[in-house]
Amino acid sequence: MTKHNQKLLALAAIASIGLSASTAFAQDVVVDGQGEIPYVIDSRNVVSRSGNELCWRTGYWTPAAAETAPAGEFPVGCGCDSDIVPKAKCESAPVVAETAVEPTPVEPQRVVGQEKVRLNADFLFDFDQALLKPDGRTALDDVATQASQLQLEVVIVTGHSDRLGSDVYNQRLSERRAAAVKSYLVTRGIDASRIYTEGKGKAQPVTGNQCASVRARKELIECLQPDRRVDIEIIGTR
């Protein structure tokens, strides 16, 4: 198994992931293993990186977590999001050198392409179905076009459902919808090994409590529509 594929398999344990927009260091970043770590780590507690030496974010990532999760002397974000973490937190106390040292040239950072697409699941599928509608296929054609403009690393497809029905049923429905999106994107030329799918069921609604007072089923289905969605994240380099 190649190193790249090993990193893709590591994504299967992540609830929701992203790629850090910038990174300051190419060396390993070792975390202390305390609290919620905002980046994917391997068995050595080393932050995993993409093929372009960029850190993978987890669903626990926030700017505050990047500043506070310890990685030795500095916060873990110093090695993955140096443009977010305050510079003062990533510097040791100055040391007077006995001899002058010429500064080492800094390699220019790679430009990362990252596109996020949120599609209404009712636009892609009929209600309570996982068969793509014609308009849904057209929307996915646009997604495939965006992916073709990058040196593609990974496409992450996440299916969601509303709260109607059991946990088990909605989990399977969200997984079937994500799988249907992957199958279509493969027909549009995207390598299947580059596409990672997952279903969140009804675990991540976006409607909050706004539908709590709605009782009639038809009106409730309409109110909960924003929760029925498919999120697609395209990550690569330009």
C-alpha cells in the first residue's frame, strides 16, 4: 500500500475533516496527546500530512484548538496553521549566538486549492430516495469540473438526513446517497480511490430548534429540508 493510500485510509476515522490552509514546517509535529487534538495523528502521535506536506484537520479543529493543543514547546497549530496562531506563541525566548549564522532561505509555500460544495439532497434525490435525479447529475457535473482543475488529492462526500425516522434508517440513507454521488463522479472521470464517502445520518442538523413547534408532517418535512443535504469537499493543489 502506498504512503498516499495509507493517508486516505486514515480519513475513515474522522468525523469531519479539512486540510490546513498553510503550514510553516515540513518536519514531524508530535502532539502531547492531551485533550481533543484538532489534526489527524498516527500511532506515534505525529500529525499526519497530505502528499504536499499539509496537515489534515479533524472535526475538532477550531482556531482556538490550534492555539492551545500542546505539541512540545509550542501549540500544535504552529506546525500546521502558522498564519492563524499568533507569532509570539510559536517563538522561543531569544538566544544570543556566539557566531553569526546566515539565514536559511524559506521555500515558498505551495498554493492549495480547496473547494467546498453543499448540495440540497432533495435537489439530488427525491424525498426518502437515493437515486440521482437528472438535475442532480447536472450539479455533480459542475463538481467534477472543479475537481478537474486541481491536482486532486481527495474528494470527501458526506451525506446527511433530517431527524424523521430511526437513527439506523437515516444513517443508511445518508450512506447510500453519498455512495450514489461517488458512483456518478467516477463516471465523470474522477479516480474512485480519490473519493471518500461517509454518512452522518441525522447527527448534524443545521435547522436547530426552528422546527420544534411544527406538528403537521408535510410542513415538518418542508421545515427540515436544510438538514437533508450532501456536502462535498474537493482538496488538491493548483
